[in-house]
Amino acid sequence: ATAACSSPAAEAETPQQALERRAHQLDVLAADRQDADAWEFYSQRCQAEIGDLDSYSAMLDMFFAGRTPDYQSATAIVDGSYGQVVSVDADPSAPPTSTQPRTWTLIDGEWRFDNC
């Protein structure tokens, strides 16, 4: 048997790459209806505005009603601790608003969905 080669350590993500990764994770979690995990991506401000996890789940029920989300990727533009993200959803039933940029904010070193 041959030993597996270990690849060199990956370079640290750029802020843009980190935001794109986080945004895509949120899209997939929400689409898969892992509501509690997706909820954790939201800023405290958005969580307070939405109310609680039950309210968030109801919001997702409405957003995904009659849809089969198929998130392909997320593209971000970063300016300091502020970011704008556009997600690519291959679902033909995705609403026109799905292609609009959404706001994210870098809070305590972690990107948080802040579009509320």
C-alpha cells in the first residue's frame, strides 16, 4: 500500500471567498430546510427583526412554496466589513428578487446575513 500524499496547506481565504462560501452554505441550509442551522447565519439585528426560529421557518415556508431550489453558487463583492452577495439558483420557479444582491456584514470575524 502506498501512503497518501498530503497536499500543501491551502492559502487563507480572501474575505470575498469566505463570504461566498458562507452565503452558499446559508442558501443550501435554508433550501434543505435545516432552519435552525440557517438561522445561526443571521445577524442579531435580523434575528431580532424576524423574531424567532418559528417565525423564520414560516418565512422560509413562504419563500420556498412551490419551488425546488437548486443553488449553484454565490458571488460576492466585499468592501471592508460590508458585502453584497448574489446567489445563483437554477430553479426556474425562483422569484425575480432572487437575483438581487443581499447584504452581509462581517461581525466579530464572521460573515452574517444582514439583509433585513
